[in-house]
Amino acid sequence: MRNAVPSGILFVTLLAGCPDREIAKVTPDQGRVETKDIPVTPRRDIDILFLIDDSPSMADKQNNLATNFPNFINVLNTIEGGLPNVHIGVTTSDMGSKGALDSAPAPAIGSGPGSCSGTGKNGNLQTYGAPVTAGDVFISDIKNADGTRMQNYTGNLADVFTVMAKAGAAGCGFEQHLEGAKHALNNNPANAGFVRPDAFLAIIFIQDEDDCSIAHASLLGMDSSLGPLQSMRCTRFGVLCDVNGQTTDQMNSVGTKDQCHPNDNSQYLTKVGDYVDFFKSLKPDPKDVLVAGVSGTVTPFQIELRPPAGSTQPIPALAHSCNYTDTMGGLEVADPPIRLKFFLDQFPDRSTFTTICQQDLSDGLTLIANLLKTVIGSPCVDGKLAMPYDCSVSYVTNEGKPNQMETVLPECNNTNDATMSTNKPCWDIQTDTMNCSGGDHLTLKVQDTGTPPPNTNIVSNCVTVAQ
């Protein structure tokens, strides 16, 4: 067994999404190469926005989110140094009856749960009575220099979020997920202080219908040529399918469709690419923006005849793509999120997607938390490493830029005590049972006699054993 972790060295993790590096020849019992990437100086600030669908079908799914949120926090707690410095806010998809390009909201639509009026929540962060400091609209939990934490809430973090996650189920039935998130983050004075300039930004969408961010409220008008005033208008005019759905009329026809994607030429819905550009522009490095979706499955995609609530007359409607039985025995459903999934896919290595059609959302929230953990960095090796250790480790300065420079690091030449190695900077694999709970409790360390240049990352490839 390797020696315990000494102090005064650089800890680095094995993180996803970096350039290929040469690896020594692998033997047949070796499974894969685990490729990782981390800044020498980790950043521990994360601003996390939950955009929660608050339309009438979401009550059970919000309860599901609240119940399983502790799993999300548990993963973040395993990051080296414990829970990062977080801001956590909640807003909803209710943007009322106003289109993004309209100067004012259109007349109200409907009454009671699902109705749309004014600007809805308008992207303003909501606490829903959670025990946070009076006047604050988001959770703040920051580690002080002495190891204590500065918190603007009372009680347990997971319990506080549990209150905030239950956003209600009376919001507008034309859900503007992307526009709601944009309003939350676009210098909204109601949300002042939530976004920190040097923090990572994570946007997590929780919904059971696709995005319907409207450019003009005329989509919600009484024009009969648009079809009944139902969510099907969002699908008909916001999505096209290369198979059986190349026009808005074909999208309104009953049957299975395939190869579906946002309709970028829609006069009614905002172009998804515009939202991609906006959210990436919030940070100097677009890789500092992470996105996640917990939604319906994208397939199957079918149009069916189904009567709307309160009617017996069937009309064209988007068929549900997945369903599950909730804890009370009721049937819960979700629709294919074509626009949202396209949006997520524009953030390679910085996005996750999982289905909302399950009683237990712990796996999906854990997946999101692990993405955040990966970006911040953890000194722990997740896979089972091949023996002898077969790794390639480099300092990479100005990664991804024209002036990128790489320095390959050797393995430390004193495997019993890396602090006595004479070939620094060098790397070593050591045991850390206190901080590394997974795998074989191993951590990758880099020891250097000085400080690497600014903007330096440690890039690593290690061969793992097939499980």
C-alpha cells in the first residue's frame, strides 16, 4: 500500500473532457483509459439555478425533486474541501402571456391553475417561505477562511431547498423554460447578487413538457388557424421532424415522427440557438456554464387524437413519451422535450439529461452533482486502476488556446515517499481513505518544488481495469 497523503503538495483529480495523451500499451485485462482535466488552482464557487416547471401537472414531480435533493448535496459534499461555495436559486417556467419580442403582455388566458397573465414569475427567484434571511431570494452557503460556513438560512441545507423546490402547480400551462432562465440571469434586479462573476454557473431544468419560449404572444391568441388553444401549438410551430413532420401541417397530423429538432424559422417561438448564445455569453469561458435537464424522454415522438381536459372531442395532441406510477398510485406522464434536449446538446461535456418519469430522481440528481464535482475537481480516482499504474500526466498551460504549452510529468521516482523524489515536478498515486470513498480510495497527486504558471491544468490519462 502506498504511503498516506502528506501535506504541502498539489492535489489533482481525473476529470473528463481533455485532449488525448499517449498511454503505454494496455494488456487484455485492462478496460479503458480514464481521461481527466483540472485546473491547478481549483475554483469552488458555483451558482446553481433550478428552473422548475410549475404548471398543473408538476406537483408529484416537485415532491420527487425535494425528496431526493439530499443525494445531490451528498455528492457535492464529497468534493475535496467539502461542499463548494454555493448560491442556489429557484425560478419557474411561468412567464405569463408575454412573448420575448413583445413590448407588453397579451390579454390573460384562462383562469385558475394553468392560466397565463402578465409576465408571470418573470424569472424572479422564489423562496416559497423557506427559512432564509429576510429579503434574500436565494440560498447562500460559503466557506470561511477558518473552515466555518457563512449561511443565510437556518436549519439543514437540504431541508431548506425542500421547501423551495415545491414551487406549486398553478403556473402558466405554456411553459417558457429557456426564457424564464434567461430572465433570471439577465441582470434581473430582483435577483441581484445571485450570479458571481468568477463562479461556475449551473442551470438545471425540471419539467414534464418541452420548452415553449414564445417570441410573440400571438401564438396564444384566438386565431383558429393555429388550432385549439392547447400546448400542441408549441409543438406544431416550435418543432419540425425530418420524417413525417417537415411542415407545420405535417406536424399537426396524427402518426409517428422521427429525426425531430427545433423549428428555427418559427415566427412564434424564439430560436433555441439564441438561448445557447446567451447563456454561453454569461461567462468569459463558455465551459464555465453547465446545463442539465430532468424531463420526459425524447422518443417516441407521436401525434395522437386526445380530448383536452373538460371536453370529449379529441384533437391533435403530442403523445406522452414516458410515464410512471407515483407514490400514491397515480399515473404521471411527460412529453418529449425536443427543444430542450437540443439546447442541452450544445454544451458538450457540460450537460446531463435524465428522465423525470421515475419515482426516484436520486440517480438523475446524482448525475448532475457528479458533473459539478467533475468540473470543480476531486482528488479521487473513481475507476479501478491497472497495476502497475499506467498513467500519462501533463501540465497544460493556456489549454485550448493558440499559445497552449504542454509539459509531460514523470512518475515520482520514490514510490515509498514521494516527498523524497528527486524528479519533481512528478506525479504519484497514493491512498486517501479519508477523502476518497469510491474505488480503491486512491488519489492522484502532483508534487512540485514551485508554483506552476497561471492558467495551468493537470491533464491525465490512466488505464483502468475492466469491471
